[in-house]
Amino acid sequence: MTTPSAATGTPLLTATGVRTAFRTRRGPVRAVDGVSLSLSEGETLGIVGESGSGKSVLGRTLMGLITDGPGTTVSGSVLLGGKDVHRLTPAGRRALWGTEVAMVFQDPMTSLNPVKKVGAHLSESVRLHLGLSRADARERAVDLLRKVGIPEPARRATQYPHELSGGMRQRVVIAMALACGPRLLIADEPTTALDVTVQKQILDLLRSLTEDLRMATILISHDLATVAGRTDRVAVMYAGRLVEYADTAAVFDRPRHPYSSALIASIPRLDQPPHTLLPTIEGRPPDLLRPPAGCRFAPRCPTATDRCVTEAPEPHGYAGDRDAGGVVACHHPLGAAEEAIL
């Protein structure tokens, strides 16, 4: 599969043909099916798609939280800093967590121990990975809280998670992820259940930290507006597969896959009159226990042909100066009449 060129040099993360399936009594659920992508230092990649498209499973697979074992089947390669995450021993993967890769999960209350003080959450990891003394770890915990914009960090470090607001708890989770200076941060729906103002604050914080620390960042979201102005590239997922992968501006200005186009068309616009009905995507995603033989979007696609129903499209690059390096998995990509397919 051809992928968009990395921002600079050798990619920090390279995933090739990643597949993740969960074994059930009814058969394997193919949550991620043949995804390939790359990410360079200082770059931000957005992964978007409907709920159930495999975004979160992909993020956990890239980090090594989901591995081949009882109940799951994982294949393909995930190279992080030159190391194949899924060929490491469990101890080797744990050594990467925090120092090389970290994740911010959707709900901060599921990431925080309700009976442990905020400062203890932060100092525990730096003592384990960085070998700091208890006093130095406490000082670093306060400094991390200050870095993520929490007022009165020394006092907040002595409080329990339930004493903080939702936005502050999410900032604590971000501080935990940054505690050991990871090279890659995976943010999985980091603004879920937060009001719009706090959402913006959290997203602005993630962007500024990525720029200041030169981290690579993966931002997972079902909200296209969230990733539109905050990512360098976008990967659009549908039913476990990558259907489009290109520069953010290229995807939003001229989407090549009908699914990408339909998602973008459903975003409310400020210039629309009140009570305007938004376009919808008819139908529902396929059953991943028994996915269709052809394109998985074909039953919902207005431009599908007989070929789409019987033959699964392979990802391929497309031409165009602005869209150089883009990838689309479609037999009849939008704009194909104007530009030759590579």
C-alpha cells in the first residue's frame, strides 16, 4: 500500500497491514482489517469515522495494549522507533508505555484511581520509569500540573479526582501521559462529555504541547470538525478499513472517497439558514462478523456499481500536486475523471 510521505526523515511510527479480530462464539469480529499508515516526529494524524469503525481498537493495537492472545488475533507489523511492538515480550511493551508511547483515554474517571491523590498518580510513573526520588517525583508532579494549565498545582496535587472538574481531570490524564516524555501521544476522543469551551481548551493544550515537545500525536475522533484544523493528515476509517488517507486540507477540500465526502457534507455550516436539514448517510455499517465480499461501503454508496459489490477495492495513490501522496480505497474515486489514478 502506498502511504502519504512522512513529514521529515524516517517515520517514528510505521504500521503495515494491521489486523485485529476478536474471537466470539459467532465467529471473529474483524475490528481492524489491513490498516497501513505512518507518522513522523512532530506530526499530528487524525483518525476519524463513525462509532464502531475501529478507531479506538486501532489506537490500542498501535500502542500494544491489544496483542495476539486468548480471545484476540493480531497480525501485521507496528514499528515504533524501529521496534516491532507486537514482537516484544510483555515486559518489553510495558517498558515502552510512558517513555515511548502514551495514551489519553475518553473518560478520565476510568483512568484515575478514585482513592489515590492526583499527585500520586503522577509521581508513581516517574519514580518507576525515571528512577526519581520521592521528593523529586512530587516536585515533577506539581510541575506537570502547572504545564497542563491547572491553577494552584501544589494544592491540586493533594486532592482526589472527584474534587476536580471534568476539564481538570482530563488535564491530569494528559499530564500523566506526558510524565515520562513520550515520543508518541495517542489521544482517544479526549474531549468526550466536556462542554464546548472546555473541549477547545483541551484541544488547544494538546496542540501546544505537541509543538513544544515535538511529539508525534494521533487524535482519534468521530467529530470531523475537531480534526479539521488540528491535524496534518487524516485517516478515514469505515468498518475496520482505511478508506482514505491524505493531507488534512486535501481530504476536507476535495475528498476522494464517497464516505469521506458524505461525512463532510453532514457537518453543520454557519452559513446555512436555521433549521436546515443536513444530508444523512442512509443505511447502517455492515456486520463485522460477516462483512460483505466487496467494498464495505457499497450498500450505502450512491455511486456503487456491480464491481463494488463483488470486489474489494485496494488502496491506491492518486495524482495531483496538492494531493500528492494521498491514498484512497475506491473503485470509482471522486475526481477520477479530472485526474489520472496512479
